[in-house]
Amino acid sequence: MRVTYWAFEQQFSKVLDILSSWEEKPEFVWPLVKEHLRFARCFISGAKVSFSFPCLPVEVLPSFCDAKRRIYLTATLARDEILVSDLGAESAALSSPLSPQQVSDLGDRMIVVPQIKNIELTDDELRKFVKGKSLELNCVVIVPSHARAQLWKEHADEIVDASNLQPVVSRLRSERVGLVVLVNKYDGVDLPGDACRILVLDDLPSARGLSSRYEDSVFKGSTEFRSRLAHRIEQGMGRGIRAADDFCAVMLMGSRLVDFLNDPRSIDEFTPATKAQYALVRTLLRQYSQFGIIEFAEFLNYCLHLDPKWKQASRKALVDLPLIEERVGDFTIAAKRREAFKCASINQHTRAIECLQAAVNAGADDATTGWLKQELAEYVNRINPAEAQNIQRSAIALNSQVLKPIDGIEYIRVNPLAKTQAENGIEWLNKFEDQNSAAIRINAIAESLIFSKDHTEEFEQAWCDLAGLLGFVGQRPERDFRDGGPDVLWSIGGLDYWVIECKSGSDHNSIPKRDADQLSGAMVWFEGRYNQKTKATPVLVHPLGEFDQLASFSPLTRVIEEEGLAALRTALHGLGRGLGSLHRMPNVPEMKDLFFGWKLNSEAFLTTFAKAAIKARTRS
């Protein structure tokens, strides 16, 4: 989480004292940050504290700032605007960069997402397939976390991260190693030629730094968020081909990644070359009426065996294709943010505020405008804290994920359902192009419902998304209002609600007292905000099913633990298959039968997937 800018400002002298005591440590670049530290943003996780700046303070490097000419060299760049906002490049220069006129060094890259063609293909089947291919050639898998890497453990010859990467990369370049899993290494690794013939991206990439993770949460669901994710994916896909005469099959898998790639808006964020290669494969796959593992292996061999027809089609897809799309040349936001930071650093606060206001006015969507308003509030806070809070309130009205103002925000109740569960379920399905796309989203939600201390945010969001999928209404009061509410609240029909606390990262021997107290506090919160006619059931989603002896809980409490969560995932996958078997969107009776058959209706859900709360037995 991010420390509020007003709290950071109030405590800055103490922060300065602590950090200045590290001045002599060689790993701490104090001279580069000390003059601008008051503008830093502070982030805290369970493991560390991190600082970042709105823009990089490059002014501390006179040789760079005073240079008559600067040349920026990069193969991959998330957003061109970074060159303006962080490195002070001129906007005009970015409108006409020096770049190849055509794609000439991309090689023959086959980008295939088998689970879009056939949603019945499981992750386990694909892992076994890759293991089989690794017996004859090098296969490299990139995963976002150590938890995801464990799913490959029985198949992998090597699992490596940044700490032990280079020796394994050297071996890949000189011999057949087999199946190598890289943990969160989407850039900085070159695997040319036989070092990697099959490259697998498993699951959505995740941000590394705390500030990037925070920004991802702020921009969740927006064009900016899709752009950032697409860039990380594209960086990963580029590891296996490093020259024009190289070739590599790239397989993307995992329900969340497949769901992202199934959205045309996501594909639009890729470079022209990647879009062309992906479109070529989608076109070629239409010839398959069935597409199981056998057909998948046959299709990959066109690339792996350098089939002449495949090579011709691959090269043709890239002919006369520009490496980059034509720039629109609008870097207003980046330029104004840069100017505001520079002005604030020399105490020209009024001018800094004017610049940020211009950036706010140029915001393209609510998520971006809300984020920019928060940055504006940061600058205003230095001269008018009361007005800064007014701006922060307007920011959160546009983007609920920015910082909450000091006096909080008014809670908005979740209304009872106006329609039946089945009718609401059909409305949810109608957001998708077809039932196959809906099934892909269902699988993505199901695969996010896995206990992990590394993905608590995704876990809670999946529970909120699950409500909509099942025809209920979901809300995240604790995140969106920060007033003591539960992680998730469901309205399930009539005047019935479920107050849900999610503890995906717990590693205790039993459910500790503090978790029980938090659920009890959430129930008190509910009673204070909803009238006496409503009924709430406390639900705890926890890896362990038994409470500590010191814990107190309501006899109505239900617990969804490992076994119940696994059964829920199975039911959701079954629901997705059921939709696929209809070959069309279901009607209300069919939707009702699907919910009923998989015990996903409101009457059967807790009885099937949850257990009554009990205390753990005392150990002698």
C-alpha cells in the first residue's frame, strides 16, 4: 500500500533523519535523491519499504541535462511518454524517432494460444506436452511467481530466478538442458537459436516494484493497464528470437492470460508485428474442427520443422509492416508532468500546479484523470492542504483506487437483487461475444481462487467478480471505502447478504483470533449500515477450517477452506463446459439448471462449498 502524501509530508523530517543515516552505505545512492526526497512516494509491503518519484530527478546529472544531443536506445519500451516524463526528452523528437522502416529481424515466430481454440485443454495437459518436447529440444517457461513455478516442479529440469539465472542461460546456449522455468524474468534474457525453440508464457505477468504494483491496482481495467500488461507479455515473447534467421514457437497458457488475450482491446495494445503474427496463427487454426494435443503438436511442427509453406506465410505477414505504428504526437500529459516536477523542485509551486492542471485536463479516461488529480493534490498539499483534500475527493470520484481522503468517503449500499439469479447470470453472459468467451472468463476467475500469500489482491477481486458471474452483486467495502467493512460483500437475493473475509495468505496452524475478530468486526459494520430487515451470514475464506481456541465467532459462521475451494473451482470449470455444450447462450431455465446442477445457486452454495465453523482440538 501507499503511504498517503499528507502523512509523508508531516513525517518527512523523521524520514530524512532515518535515510540520511545510510549515506555512507555503498548500495544507497544518497547524493542522487537527497534534494528531491520530499517529493518521493512511499510504499510499504510485508517485506520492505520503497520510495519512487513522480518523475526521475535527472537534473542531478548535469552532463546528461546539458548535453546538446541525447540518443535513447531501446528494443522495448512500455510507453514512449516515459522518455518525456522521466528523461526529459523533447516531445517533438518522439513524434519522429529513428527506427527501421520495416520489420527485418523478427524471425519466424509462431504465437499460439491453444486454450482459446479449445477451452477443454487443461494446464496440466499442456505442461505434460511441453515436458515431452523438452526431451528433444530446449523449452523455456516464464512464470510470474515462485508459486506458479511450483506447478511445473515435477516437469522442470531447472527452476531459476535472478539469483541463479546466468549459469543456466549459458548452458541453454551450448547444450540441451530440457525444460527450464524462469521466475518473473520477462526481459534481460537472450535465448537465440537452439537455446529456446519452444517458449511458454504461463499466467499473467505481474509488476515487480511496489510502485508499479500500486499503479497496476490504480489503473486496473483501463486502457493504461492493458497497455502495461501487453508490454510485459510482448517483452516475454521476445526472449526466444534474437535474429532474422531464428525461429521459435511461443505458447501462451493459463486461464487469466488466456482471458486477457481473448479481449480484442488487449490485442490492440501489441506492436504491429506481434498483432500480424498472432492474426496469422488465428487464421490458420480455423482449418481445425478439432484441436486436441495431437493437433496442437502437429501445428507446432510447422514452425519447429521449418515447413516451407509456414515460412512463406510467416514472412508474408510481416512484409511492408512498420516496426512501430505512426505516432499521434500528443505527449501533453507527460510533458506537463515533467515540467510540474521540475518547477516544484525549485519551489515554484504555483507554476507546478498550473502544469498539473493542464495534464488533468488532457486525461483520456476516468482512471487516468483520477490518478492525475491525485498527483495534482500532492503538489497543492504543499501550499493548501485543505484544497488538496477537496481535489483528492474529486479524484476518488473518478477512480476508486486512488488514496482515500482524510475524512473518508460516504459508503454506498449494495441494493437487493431486482431480478432472479438466473436472469442476472444471463445479463453477465451477454457482455461477451459468445459462450466460449464467457467460459474463458469463468476459467480465469476460477484459477484466481487459489490460496497464495503472493496474490491476495487478485484473490479478493476474484471473489467479487464471482458474485457477478453467479448472478449476485459483489462489492469490496474494505478496499473501496476503508471504513472497517469486509473484504467482500455479496447480495444474494431478497434481503440476504454474505459478509466475506478472505485470508488467502495465512500460514498459521489454525484460524487465529485476529482473523475471527476481523470477521466479527465486519458483521458489526454491516449491522451499522444495513437495516434490521436484512440478514447477513459471516463467511471466512481461509486455508484452514478450524479456529484457534482463543477465537470467538458466531454460530452462523461458515468457512470455505482448501477442500471447499477446490470443489468450487471444479464446479466453475463445469459451468464453463456446460455453457460450451449448449452452442449458444442459455435461456433463463437453462441458466437456472446450470447453477442448480453445479450447486452454484444461493440455496446450495454454502452447504456445498463451506463448513460450519468449529474450534481446533487442543493438543496435549
